[in-house]
Amino acid sequence: MTTKKLSLKLLYDKESKKVLFAEAGKESVDFLLNILSLPLATVISLLSNSKKGMVGCLSNLYKSVEILDQTYIQNGQIKDSLLNPVPLISQTHLLLPNSPNNVPTPKWNNIKIYKCSNKSCGYRNYYVKDPNLVCRSCHHLMNCLEEDPDVLLGKEAAAVVSNEGGGFVKDMNTYMVMDNLEIKPMSTISGICLLNQFNVNNVRNLQEKVVDFGMDEGLQILEASLQGKDVLTKVFVPMVV
């Protein structure tokens, strides 16, 4: 179980006890965006086994499949295809754990990955999917096909390291994450406009708080995002008051 922590810098209004927005780096934004790749059955499994349990009745649907006898299932079909669907991308780099039933990682049978063509380059432990990319260390093409089965069958994180650093968003920007999880590049002008939008009359009530969050908070973010539009407030205000 991972102990990795991510961080957010919150702008918190002490008077209303609300998070106005948060400043986030690449890793935190990639985590939030990767929530979109979670199969529905994985979400159900994660939240059903969290401390609070899942709200709603989808967990009942999930449990119905769990207890359904194989004799009622079509030949050639297996329950795991519904209970433990293979995600579109690997989730091993997320804070969210795999489901208790060990959701399998994707098969990379049809994926080719490449490393630097310069055998003396110290950057040959990094891999890309695009052989047209140039090594940022020696500037040779990253077009040497990796044929080691241990690498090819490993985690996707090893296959997506590129000149952009992997993940979804670039590492060159700071991002603004709203309370409702709307994400956009950080902008001073946008921040000032938001103060007016939130009717902030006394800036002395505003505080910056840096919060670290791990797996437990990751599950809380997932749960809160399905229940309302005040996700950051619901998850992080109890940590800063």
C-alpha cells in the first residue's frame, strides 16, 4: 500500500469556512484527472469498502453479481469482467488503491515502447511510446525498441515517461483547482476575479494552507465528487480549522 503524499495550497475563507480554490502542481492534477479513467465497478468497489461505505444502490448491483451463481451466467462470460474490469490505463501511480479483489493491470501485448538509441546515454532507463521523440539528455532519437518482457509487461508508468514527463498535464505550470474540481491554468487575474465572484469583503479572513493528502483523502475526494460540488471544502476544511 502506497505511502505517497501529494499536496495542495488552499485559499481558505475563515469566515465562510470554504475553500475558494487551490493551487496544484502536475502530480496532484494528474491524480484528479485520472479519476476519470476509473471503471464504474472499480469506483463502486473502492467506495463500498471505504470507512463510510458508498451512498446509493449501485453497491447492491455489484454485490448481486458477486453472489450470483455461475450456473446463471452465459457460457464464455465470467463475473470478473464486470466486477474487476481492466482499466484503460494503469492506476498504479494513483493514490487510490486497487480494489480489494485486485483489479488487474492492463495487458501491454499490443504496446511498443522505446528507449534512447544512444547506448552510452545515461537516459536509457526511460521509455516512450513515440519513437520520433528526441532524448532530452543526448538528443538522439528515442527509437530503440525495448524487447525485455519484464519491461513490456510492467507498469504503464514505465512506458509513458517522455520529454513531457508522463501523465496528462505539463509540469511547466501551476494549476488552479476549484472547490467543484474545475481545473484551469493558474492566473493572477483569475484569482482576483474569483475574490469578487465569492463576495470576499475582507481579505484578512483569507488564509493560505498547504495540505498533504494520501490514499485516505484520495478516497474522500472520489466520494465527495459523486455527492456534491464542494469537494475541497468537504475533504480539507476539517484538516485546516
